[in-house]
Amino acid sequence: MIGSMTERVPSPQAELAAFLRAKRARLQPEDVGLPRGPRRRTPGLRRQEVAQLAAVSVEWYVRLEQGRVGTPGSAVLDALAEALHLTPDEHRHLHLIARRETPVRPATRPPHTLVRDSLRQLLDGIPLFPAYLTDHRLDVLAHNPAARALFGPGFGTGATDNTARMLFLDPATRTTQLDWPRVARETVGHLRTAAAHHPDDPRLTALLTELRSHSTEFTLWWDDHTVLDRATGTKRVRHPEAGDLRLHYDILTTGPHRLFTLTPADPATDRALRHLVTTHTAALTTTHTTTVRPITAA
């Protein structure tokens, strides 16, 4: 009898996988600031939604829930704890079953807030110029149809849900940024400033780890301690339909959010951008009815 009971004790990987599945199943998209979407059959959150919230790859998280991953790092566990809205006790338990240790400082989940209606109206009220909203991590929280016309219909989702990840890890984005070294280095400086202001943010830590692991340029510039809190500038973007565009960018801070606006820097860009936006906005608006999603702001 004792032998049969021992055989049923799950492995640490299986115990961790079961714990994550249970905590994922108890949450609904609206609990974590995500749209529900049509034809939803999955009880609780989808795996890709947890991966998005924790800033980890979907493939890795799927393997984690299948018990096919080694020992996750502490920062990743902290990010998962925040994504799954774990209590302090659950957060400690997560570290115990995954790493057989307690976290140095149990993460506390920041208050749940929404993008203000006034910011949504502001974005939608700028029809001709691309505009989008981020947090200090550079996660894309909201954007207008003009931003989708410039950056593509998937902007703000998947690999393009964070502008730093876009710049360093998405080859297509890199080819469109004609001033990539300067813009990318500015982005590193921004993230270093953000890290100083938010040293205990597990999602920011996970993003920095991901960028350092996959980009030699990011690692080089991070290690030289570039610091920058940029507010305005000019950059050149190559668009497959509109051609080369010269754009001013302005970054306005409002509470925990940053509003990015892109405006023409010369008459030729003004004509090309207006034609691009007016051509694409109607179709993009039809296929993407929601431009702003609720967020958790730290």
C-alpha cells in the first residue's frame, strides 16, 4: 500500500505544471485586462495569454505546463506570479515547487487600472497621425488605426506587443528602421532608466533578460550603461507601400503611461503618410474594432 502511494507522488515538474494549469483556469480574460474575443471555448486563460502577460515565449510556456522544462529562473517565476495574480502565499508556493526555495521578496501585484477614456478619445481623435500608448516597459497598451497602417495590422500583438522587442528581435521591423542603431540605442537607454525607477518589476526583468539573451547589440549597449529618457526626435522609416518616410516623434508622459505620436517631417512624407493612412484606416478599423485594452500598470 505504501509503495503504491509513493508511486503516485508527482514529480516536481508535474506538480508545477498542475499548479500553473489550475491557476490559469481560475482567471478570465477580463480579470487580467485582456479582451475576451469571439468563440472562446477555453475555461480560464489561454496559454498564449499567460505567456503574453509574463513576457515569455508561448512555446516555452506550453512546455512548462507539460512538465518538459528544467528549473525556471526566479525572475520568470515572479513574472508568472504577477500574470496569474497569485497571492503572496501562492507566490511563495510557486517558488517552492519550482526551485525548492522561497523568493527573496514576494511580489505584490500592482493595482489593476484601465487606460483612461480620455486617452482613448485622444488616440481615436488623431486620425491622420500614428499614435500609441505604452507603459514604462514599452509594452504597447493602445494604438489608433493610423499606427496599424504604418506598423502593420498586427501591431500591438504577438511579437510586436513591445516596441523594444520589435526593434531588437523582429527582423522585419529592423529593416524598416533606417536609423536603427540610433533608435535602438535610445531604446536601451530608456529601459535602463525604467529599470532604475522600477527595480522590483518582474516583467521588466524578464524582458531585459530576453533581450540580453537574444541580441548582442542590446547586451553591448546595456553593458556600457547607456541612460536616456528621450522625449522627441526624428527618424526615417521605410514602408513597403509609402516608401521612405521622415517622421518626427514626440513622447508625452501622462501618469504611468507614455503617449508616442509620429508626425511628418517634410512635405513629401506628409503626402505619403496621409495617403497611406486614408487608404488603410477604414479596412483596419473594420477588422480591429478595439484599439484600447485594459492594462495593469505598475
